[in-house]
Amino acid sequence: MNKLKQWYKKQLRHEWTLGFVENGLDGVFSDKPKYVWVKNPYAEECWFADPFILDVTDTTITLLVEEMRYAVHVGRIAKLTIDRGTMAITDMKIILEEPTHLSFPNILRENGKIYVYPENHDSGELNLYEYDEGKEQLVKVRTLCKQPLTDAVMTDVFGKRQIYSTQMPNPNGNVLNVYEANENGVFIQSLSISFADKHARMAGQFFTYKGKIYRPAQDCNKVYGGAVVIEDVQFGADKIQIHYVKTLKSTHPVLRKGMHTLNECNGVVVIDVHGYRYFVGRATNLLVRIKKRLFDVC
């Protein structure tokens, strides 16, 4: 009976995996982007999501990611080394673990140092950590914002330091908040941007392509992280203008429920996708969605 329960639980498992866009940003803006999927030797134990690029060499790509173990179901921040020849993970190291869930390990490079500010909305705040490369761990520096931010992105692309983020209790809605530092260096809300659809939540760092600034956003209209929306962003006279450009969806052979994250560094573009690997999970998810729609109509 225990083996049957384990088998059934596995069939229902919601999984995530990592991938890279062929030809980098040129591939992102092509008519039909193509992806190379990362081989995960730890797939029976855990999945990885929310990838940010720490380093790129001729032979390897190093990522910071959310690591989620099936047995625990609390996210930790891990460093992955990926072989560029085989696209297989060759090393994994946990660099930050807290009692509450961690994800979205966004990277800030400043004054020759590397900082990380992972999402930890369960703690009610956003914290900044310095990456100690020798010890392979993150060391807390200070609190950036005393609000439960979700998938926060810090940027200087518009001429001043800002944080763009949604926050609890409605992280997947249509309102994106902008935060700026006060005299104590703590970020407080300064502006809100409303969208017609539910794609306010950030999907990664702002990036520049052919002289324009773009924002990757999560399309949460049907499901959390259903797709990545690319938007053209302009900022001037304290006014932000955001225009839709295109949508990227998962083309994974099995995990087709959504695409959630997109980040670029040194010509490399990394993504994650998610879904149900097994038919039982896909069928159960479909039935739940149908039931929800019927009750919503009623």
C-alpha cells in the first residue's frame, strides 16, 4: 500500500526544469524561439527553478536557482554548474537555507562584489546577502524592504535605483509597485502601475536589446507563471510607459503548463518551465480547472 501511495504521489507531482534559448536574445526575438533543456541528475529528489546567471565561461554556465526537494517542499537557494557541451548539471551546492521558503535569487553586482536578494515573502521582508565565493554561501548584509515582496527586481536602468515588484497578498494580479530608498536606505513604495491583464509580476531582470529596454513579466491570467511576456519599457518625466511586444510559452516535450523566468547575461539567456510529467497529474489538473470554471460561472 505504501508503494502504491508513493507511486500515485509521484504521478501527481508538479515539476520545473531549466533551459536555454538558442542564439540568446536574438533567439528570444525570433519568430520561433528554440530551447535547449538542462539535464537534471537530481530529478528524483528535487527540481530547480528561478534561474539567474552567476557566471559564463567557454565550458560552463553557473546559475543561482531555487531548489525544491519533494520531501521537504521548502525552497532553498542553490548554485548549479552546467556543462555547456552536454547541458547537464555537474555540481549542486546549497548556499542559503532559511526556515521559510526562498526563491528568485536575484543578483546585484556592485563595486566588485556580488550580492543576492532572494524572495522570502514568508518572512515579511526582502533582504540583501553578499555572496562569499570562498565559502560558497550567502551572508546577510541588511534589509532592503520591510514588505512581503514577490519576485523583486532592483535596477538602475532608468537613472535611479528602484525596485519593481508585486507583493502579498496579491502577487499575481495586475498591479506592479515601484519602490525607492528613503533616507535610511530602506525601500518604500513610490508608485504603482496598473495593467489591463494579470502580468504585473516580474519574470526576471530588465535587459537591453538593440538600444531598447525590456521587461520580462509573468502572464498569470490563467495560471501562475503561465508564460513570459516581453514588454518595451520607457521612463521619462517620472512617467513609465510599458508596451507589449511578444509572449514566450513552454515548448518542452512534457512540461507545458507554463514558462516563469527569463534572464540574460553575457549573451546567454536562461529560462524555466513547469508542468506535470505524468498523465495522471495532467488529467487531475485539467479536472480541477474545469471544476473551478464551472463553480465560477455558477
